[in-house]
Amino acid sequence: MSCRPSDPLQRQVAELLVVRASGHLDDQHRRYPQWELSNDELQRLLNAGVGGVILLGGSAVELQQRTRQLQSWSDQQLLLCADVEEGVGQRFDGASWLVPPLALGRLHQIDPEQAIALAERYGHCTADQARRCGLNWVLGPVCDVNNNPANPVINVRAWGEEPTTAGALAAAFQRGLARGGVLGCAKHFPGHGDTASDSHLDLPVLPHSRERLEQVEFPPFSAAIAAGVDSVMTAHLLLPQLDPQQPATLSSVVLSDLLRGALGFNGLVVTDALVMEAITARHGPADAAVLAFEAGADLILMPADADAAISGISQAIAQGRIPIQRLHAALRRRREALARVQPSSPGLPLPTPAERELEQQLVTASLEQSFTAPIPPGEGINLIRVDAAWPCPALNGAAPALRLPQQHGFRSVVIHGQGVSPWQDDPEAPLALERLGDGPVLLQLFLRGNPFRGERDRQEPWRAAVQQLQRLDLLAGLIVYGSPYLWEELRSVLAPSIAAAFSPGQMPEAQCQLLSSLLQQPSDSPQSRDFTD
């Protein structure tokens, strides 16, 4: 049943929904049409009172037009948000794409003062560009403590691998957001860092006790709350020692007793996307929305069926299952949050010179490299692995990772999930070199742990492949973009003579800095840059 804009209760409930839209203006450019509503559906739902939109895709300039378009379809101020944990350019071409937060988490171990200062600038840059694009809500900081290197979904998105660092940097990022006039969101409560499965695909189980949570998982959320974070996002994971029946998103023990009670959070509680398999495999769209709202969530993010969610919650209130006061409290928190945002900034949303300088400084502060001599020019293979379909934001036709080695004489071969496999059934020599061609190999790995990929990347035998290339004297160099855990594993088997480098970032700026060093080519930092979490 469609939401009726004339029904006062349904219209109030609709304010608490956040639906998914493409950042592109036209329907035919939607990247994920199974989740991103058409313009007709968006107009209908916004007219019926839906109060929020989460966006993905397109350029920063187009996003600016898109947010104005969406706001014109509503008679109320919308919550307009995006998962821009790594800068607006992570999701929208042309804006600043910054190194992942864990880069500063590792810097914090060496120079905490510099790391905290950079984290606040990071937040302020993200906020300023978000406002210039028309966004008023940034779905960050990630407050998960990534103390499990096998975590496939958090990984480098976390600000730290232990609670003190994660809390200090998440709070600094939030201060930057507040200074820039946008809302922040601490996620994913009560902590998604110590999981080895992906809640986009399944329901992770966190077996820890309340005491352990208070020592490790809770402190970064407490730090973000103390810094004034406006909202907290729930985690789709089961904590059997706290609530053996319901995942955190649907648990009043987690949301009401712990988050509201023990941690004293009074702002907006928002669910993680309810279209994720951890929820949809177990609950229908109306049931999931009702359970989440009943448990203590104020905002319902990406329900599998917006009309069913609105009708379900409205019916639960009308029948007395959920007190009407819960609705009034959620609406009040939403109004109070929107009153804190600053108006959108005028002008183009492209990076300023100061923001470009921050992009470069963050890459420089977090890269690692080791070589006794640069990689000499000559014929060889530039073997690249990307953990996404190709082309992708990190690697398009003009990417430095392709262009600079080609100028050095290396022929590019790109491995991706939908391409030809480079592997053969030999644990000691897993690379089928005859499929790649002749010559020394510059190996570039864009692997960082991404949602929806599960175990696929961890199953690839890159350690054995590096050893195979070294035995054959074919490894010209190694660059890892993304996972510090993969870098540490591979670096442990590298000969000292091999030119090697690492950056937690995968963006063109990181590619330029690392390759210009290892190839001894002049840096030509790019001036432009070509999913829910």
C-alpha cells in the first residue's frame, strides 16, 4: 500500500525515513537501480513527507544540482546525506578524495598531535565540500575499533586499531564537521570492528561481554558523543551475551538501555541500511522498520520498501504497540538536528588550493616506501589487481597507476573480478605467467577490504605469488594501495633489493606520489578525480 500524503500520522512517520537516490539527475545514469529509486518514486515519496535522502554517484557539480532538485520536490527541509567517510570525492567525482581514516590511526601511534590536527582538518574539509554540494549530514566518523585484521567491511575505514586512538581521532573529525556546519554520525554502534564477516551479506556475531564492550568498543562512541556528534548509526550484528534474539539494530537492550541509558546519548539514532542481508534475510520491510523503531531508532535508513515501512510503523502506533510519544521524540530530535546545520555554501563544490594541499599532505604523511634503487625503464608487465569491477574510481583509463608505468615501458595487465583469472593450481607458483607475457613485473595491488566481497580477496595467494616472482628474478617492484595488513604480510617476504611502497589510499594522488618515487618520474598530481556502508 502506498503512503498517503493526506494521512497525518503516515506523513509524520514518513519524515523519519531516509531513502536511497542516485547523485545523477537522470534515471538512466543510476549505478545501482535495485536500490536507487527512480525520480518518479522519489517525487512521490518526498511529496508524501519522506524526510531524508542518501546519495551516491555522479560528480560533485552534478550533486549540487541534484540536492537542489530533491529539495524542490519537498515542502520540508530534508536530511541530505552520503557515506563520505574519506572525503566527498570518495563518492562524487571532482571533490577531495582523502586517505582512509586508518592512515591517521597509524600516524597517531608515531605523532598523536599531528594526527589529531590532521583529523580535524579532514573533518572540516569534508564538511565544507559537503555543504557546497548541498549535503547537510555526513555519515561518519566510523567509531569501530578495527582490532581484527580479517575484518572485510570496516578495515581501513576505522580511525584506529585500539580504542584510545579511534576515539581521539573520531572526536577530532567530528569537531571538524561541526565547525563546517554539517551533522555527523558515529557508526556502527555498539562496534563492528572485531568481526570477520560482512553484514551486507550475513549477520555477524560478536560474542563479547558487556565488560569487554565497555573496555574496547564503547570508548570511541563515548568520545564522539562528548565531541557533540549529532547521530549514531546502529550495527547489524548479534551480541548473544546482551540480546540473544535480535541484532543490535532491532534490540532495545542495545539502543535504549546501552546507547541512550549507559552512554547518555540524546541525539538521533539511525539504523544502518535495512536492505542489507543481515536484516532482509530474517525480516520483511514492515517488520524490520517496526522492530527498529520500537527498539529505539529514530530514523529508518534505506528500508527495502518505503511504503511498507511507513504503513507498518503507523499501524503499530495506531494500535498502541508503540507509544505516540516515541514518534514525537524522534521528530523533535530530527528538528533539533536540522536547526544546527548551516545553509549550503554558494559557488562550485570543487576543492580549494588549501584542500588540495591537505589531500597531498595526508598521502605524504601516511605512505611507506623501501628501495635501494628506482625501478629502471624497460619492457615489462604492469600487473594490477583491483578489488572491484574495472574501470573503477581508483583505476580508470587516465589513472597514474596505468599511465606512469606505461611511460616507463611497462605494458599494463589489469586483474579484476569479472576478468580472466591469472591463477593456476600450483601453491608454490600460483601465477600463470604465460598468460601475462614476458618481462619483469611491477605488481600493484588495490586491495583494502570492501563491502559485498566477503572472503574473495583473502583467498588470493599474493604472498606465494610474490615469492614465485622473486625466485624467477621477475619482481621489479611492489606497491600496495589499501590494506596495511596485506602490505605487512608481503613486505615480510620481500628481498631488500626490491623496490616497494605502500599507501592506505587508492586515489590518483597516492598513485602519483608512490610511482613518481619508485620510477623516478616527475610527479604530475592530477587536478581532477574520476555503494552503501
